[in-house]
Amino acid sequence: MRKLIASVFLAAVAGIAALLLWPAPESGLVLYTGLDYGPAVAAAFTKETGIKVSVVRLSTGSLLARIVAQGSHPDWDIGWFDGATAAAALDKDNLLAHNLPAPAGLTSVGQGLLSADGAYIPTGLTLAGVFISDPARLPTAPSSWNGLLSPAYKNLVGMNDPSISGPTYPMLAGMLDNAGGWPQGQNYVLGLKANGLHMFDKNDATLAALQSQAISLAIVQSSAALFYAAHHPGLRVTIPNPAYVLPNVMVEAAGLPARQQKEAARFMAFVMQPDIQKLRQANGEADGYYWPITQNAPVPLPGVPALGGIKTITLDPVMWGGLEGTINSWFAKMMSGT
């Protein structure tokens, strides 16, 4: 009996010792970002708070595919990318936390970008698609989406592939919306194909085609167009009427422990501080060319036009996010001709 009691006592002591000596879970966050300023913001947050942020920088398409592939066993804590439609699609798959804290001091425009269930928060906005062209080769640029169908632009227009370039799907959705919605807008896209629309993988390839004169007009996200025009004097950026809003958004993985939820909330508030928004502009390359949506934010970068002078439309992210797979599959089949 004494041996049994001694054995139990030693086992209990060993168990307590193991618990005391077991390393505590390391504090910190994993950020998946499709935005160029993500690493700089994460470094500034760690410097100010002491909370470690491990950054995984990916293209938006790759980032979203990785989140979907990980499913309910995420290796990420926070996602930051362009596209409320993509966030709504992730939410539909039950991959996101809800009731995220809305940024403080949102403008009326920013308020209109909030998620109904708090599955994502907006951190700024761009436009899903604008036209960038060379006046020396194309004296007149279209002012509307319908203008792209003119014979004057036959074989001269190029855009990104929405199945590869994540932010391009909202542009395609905008085209369809402007032409009557889905599936009514299919005829418009078919008209673009008949007028010789060119397809490239991502912004870099589409803008390189413009520079090499393979095309004379590129349709890309506003931030990419404005950044490129700033570094290639003489190019013209035309904002179509209407223009479709493309917010950059932040999401949180479902089921995070309470500690990480608090750290994530601190990070979400941090990125909207005026000084950090200036950091985003300075370290964002093209991504720095966004419109802030908080009242105390710095002014947009030079070359970014006043948002008040632009007719904008904000797509229903839940409806169009739910259609993304269907529309991208149809678009790929239509463009390939198979």
C-alpha cells in the first residue's frame, strides 16, 4: 500500500512539474497580406506593442486560395487584402470570425462599407477598374464601360485574368452589374471578346503590354493605374462612369483564442491610426494609392483624384461573392472558346 501511495504521489508531483515547466503558448499573430504595406505596418505594430506579427506576403489570389485550402484548420490569424466580395465568400464558408470592431471615426463612405455581421472591416478603398492609356497612340479614351465596345478600340484593350488576379473579379462583377447584372450582363462581356479583348495574368503583365504597345488601353485597379502613371509620365488615367468601389478589408480567422482575439483587435485599430495610414501610403508602392475612409486620416497621395467628384457604385458583396466561382468559370470558358 505504501508503495502504491508513493507511486501516486510521485506521479502527481511529476504531472504538476510538467505543467509548470511546459512552455506557455507564444504570444503573437500570423498575418496573411496581399497588400505591399502589410510587412511595414506589422513591424511598426511589434515595435510599439511588443506583440510579434509573422507576415506571409502573397498575391491576393494565392492568399485567398491558401485560406480556403486550410479551411477550419487555419495557420493564419488575420487576413488583409482587396475585395469585400472575397471576404463575403470566405464568410459563407464559415471561415471568418464575426463582430469585428469597426474602425473609429469612419466617414459616411466608410460606414457604407461595413459588413452586416462584422465578418470584415474596411481599411480604405480603391476602384475595381479604371482605364489607363497613352494619348499619343489613343487620342480619345472611353468615358464609360459601354464605350469599350466601340470599333475605335477593337483589338486595343487588355485586362487581367480574374481567375488569377484576385482583385480583378470585382471589376468583372462591376462590368456585369453595369450591363444588367448576372446573367444578363453576359452579352456585354461577349461583346468585349468580339471587339478583341486581350487577357493577361496580372497587373504587371497587362501594364507591360501597354508599355510595349501590344495594347493601347489597359483596364486595371485604380491603385495600379495611378501608381504606374506616376512613374510613366504622359500616360492618361480615365475613371469610367460609373466606377465600382473595391475596399481593402481585414478579416480574422474563426475560433481564435481570447488572447489572440484581443491582439487582433489591437492590430485592427492600429492600422487606422493617422500616422500608420501615412506609413501605408509611404510603404505601399501601388497599394499606397488608396482613399482613406476615416475622418482623421491623411489626404490621399498626389495624383489620387477627389473621391467626391467620382460617381461610384458599391456592389453587394454577399450576392457577388457568392457568384464568384460561377462567373469566373463562365468567363474562363468564354475567353478560351471551349
